[in-house]
Amino acid sequence: MDKIDRAKQKIRAGIAESRVPEDSRHAENTLVWLLRLKPDADEALQIAALAHDIDRAIERTKVRRADFDNYDNFKAAHARNSAEILRAILTGCSVERDIVDEACRLVVLHEVGGDPGSDLLRDADSISFFDINLPLYYMREGWGEAKGRSRWGYRRLTPKAQEIVKRIDYEDEKLACLVREVIHESV
């Protein structure tokens, strides 16, 4: 097994420790969406897609929403912490420094984007939220929180990614209604 595969295995094992049931599926699904959006994504971008939320799986160092008055500040701290955790994993697996630096840079930017690579990662992450996370998030948090989180996630998408989200089909009519409202309010 090469360094990259060993690192991906460690990332997956770390994420599997999360108490949030959809985190492992979200990590894999974000990678799937990234490869749908950019089939020739390089290793750094693929690693970043897989590890972008690894912070949520490490309870002792996890950034907690309750510690922040501002959602964007919380998300920025979460992204930085995820990048630090990822850097330790990649360095421990002797991954080349340029891949380590780029993967960690992308993770730091995955909530806000700002360049083609981080914009792709942000889109893949948000599409995956609507595809995988939203049904469980809605069950846990209720209509108001799910709608607020969905509004935030939808508005940060590029127009191309918004079109993808518009085509996601939800079996639960309440969830479908929630997403339709978010889309309508974002026009």
C-alpha cells in the first residue's frame, strides 16, 4: 500500500469514530460528488474531499458550535482544525509536502471557496449535505435549524451546483417542501 492509500485509510478510520452517523457517508459522498464535478481531480483535492470534516470525528479537539456567536466563525474554526488534523495524518504517512500543503489549504477554504479548487470542494461538500446529511440533520434538529442550515448551504453553491441540488429527490414530502422553500427564497 502506498503513502496516499495509507493516508486515506487513516482518514477513513478517523471519520468512522464520529458520533454523527452520517459523517462517514458524507465524506465518501463528497468525494463522489467531487469526482462527478471534476473526474480528473488531483490527489490533494481528493484527499481534501474525504477529510474536510474530520474535525467532527475527534471529540477531544472538536470545534463546537456552542462556543461561537457567529456561524461563519464557527465554520472557519472547524475548517482550520480539520486541516490541522489532516496535516498530522498526511505527514505521519510521509505524503509529499506539496500534496500535504495543498490538501490542507483546500480544507481550510472548503466552507468559503475562493479559487477553482476550493470552489469545487465547497460545491461537492454542499451537494453532499443535501444528498446525504439533510434527512438525518432534519430528524435531529427539526424544521427551523434544518432550514437555516440548508439556506446557508444553498446560497454558497455555484449556479451549476444549485441546479444539481434542485434535482435531488426527497421521499419525505416535508423535507422536499423545506428544500423548495430554501430554493425559492434564494432566488
